[in-house]
Amino acid sequence: MYPSNTRINKIVKSTLRVEVVDRIRKMIIENQIKPGERIVETRLAKDLGVSQSPIREAIRELEMMGLVENIPYKGCIVKKLGTHEIINSYQVRSALEMLSVRQAIVKMDETDYRELEMLLDKMQHAARKNDKTLFSSFDIQFHRKIIEVADNALLEKMWEAVSLGQWTHVTTSLSAISLDQLAKRHEIVLETIRKRDADGASRAMQQHISELMDHVVIEIGLVTYG
């Protein structure tokens, strides 16, 4: 048995899948692969320098996110990201995260607070650099941390199953809100968590998600992608 080698292989494979998902998602968001265009696995695999297996896995994840869809006799097509999909996604996200912050707030310790503060600092640093990709990554980690502290396996499974965290990459790219403004909204959430104010934290989380949804819905009518 070679447990250390097995572990390394699993990590590398997981990292490759994440990288492939990120690359294809970026191509979709930046309109390099346009709505209605078919995704050809062999071509993508060649362009990205990987086998078709991680491409296939990435496409399944992107399908769960609602960015692509499989159409009979046509194959995998980039889906038009419309207002309906955005609203549905945010309504589900709001309900799940309002519950998660209520459950997490009574379980958080000083280490958890410091980790959230660190992630917020990193978001603010990315905002100053106007690095949307980096900002989105820390934004996702911030919300995922709250989900993890809530320690509700079913809630976490639902959150991960619909890939809600991944929508952050899409909506950060589409939203007209500045990264500084987005960071400040996380400050409000963190302040209420620090006070152990469950009602306030739940309201802050709902407002944060709802306002972002409203901005994205407005913006999506102004960009070619939507």
C-alpha cells in the first residue's frame, strides 16, 4: 500500500478538475464561447492540454450551475443566462445562507471569526487591485466558511449540489456593483456575526444577496451574454 502517493494523486486530480471548470467558465463569461454554441470536448481538451475526462467532469459541473445544457441531437450547448435563472439561484441561495448564518452564529469561536476577518481582508485587497477572479475566490470561501461552521450536513450538501458558490464568479463579472461595495457588504454581515445577533445577521445576509440579485438582473439586460 502507498497511502501517501494515493493522496497526492487525488489532490492533483481534484485541482485539475477545478482548474478546467474555472477556465471553461471564464471562456463562457467572457463570451469566448457564445450562448447557443456547442462545446466540443475534443477541441477543448486539445486547447487546454488535458484529456477528455476532466473536460467531461467540468461540463457536468457547469450543467449543474445552469451555464450549459445537453440538447438531444445537438450535444452540450452554452445556455443563455437569463433573468429567470438568476432570480431562482439567488432565492435558493438566500434561503440556505440565512439559515446557515443563524446556525453558525451560536457555534463560532475566535478562530472562526479570525478566519472570516482574514478572508474579508483578502477580498478588500483583491478589490483594490480590481482582481475579480481573486475576489470571487475569497468571496466563495467566506460564505463556505459560514456554511461549514453551521455544521448542517444536509444544508451543506444542498449548497454544494447546486454549486451556488460558483455563481459568485458569474455574478461578480456581470454585476455593476464595485468590488469595494461588495466587500463592504461582507463587513456588515461579519459585524452582526461578531455581535452574535442571529436576526441581524440573517437580515444582513438576505439584504446582501437580494441587492446583488437586483443589480445583476438589471445588468443582465445590458450585456450581450444575457
